[in-house]
Amino acid sequence: MLLDTGADVTLLPLSVARELGIAGISEKTYELISFEGSRCSAIAAHAELIFLDRRFRGQFLLIDQELGIIGRNILNSVSLLFDGPRLNWDRASHP
């Protein structure tokens, strides 16, 4: 999974969802528009995702790509520290 602070929603790889037995809701299809303007559609699925020891339950979108994206619907709930020069990130500590 990639972290994308510009993505509105979290996108799960379709292949992983199938392996885990997560079924898409065919009547819930959404159009996705990339930063470059390309468009594709994705179906929604109800799932539970664990990130930084927290459980996130809800609707996520399934995409036919190898890597998924953790978007702001999850990232807005956690504090992260991005260290660009070192190319890493970690949970932010609070004073």
C-alpha cells in the first residue's frame, strides 16, 4: 500500500480483495480521476483495514492494480511524520 495524502479515498487491490474473500458491490461503481486527468471506474467493497494498530471499517474502492493506496479517509485519523530527505515516514509522537 502507498500513502497518498492527495487521495480522497483508500483503494484496495482487486487481487488482494479476492484472496481475502472481499466481494465488491457491483451496483456501487465510482469514477476515479487521476491527477493527470485519466479516468477509470472502481467498485466499492465493505472491509476492515488495520493501519498503525487501528482498525478502519467501512467502504473502500477496489482497483485493478498491484499496489493499493491509503487515502485521506484513513490518513486524516492518524498523525504521521514524513521525513523526505530520508525517504521514510513514521507515527508522529505527541509531546
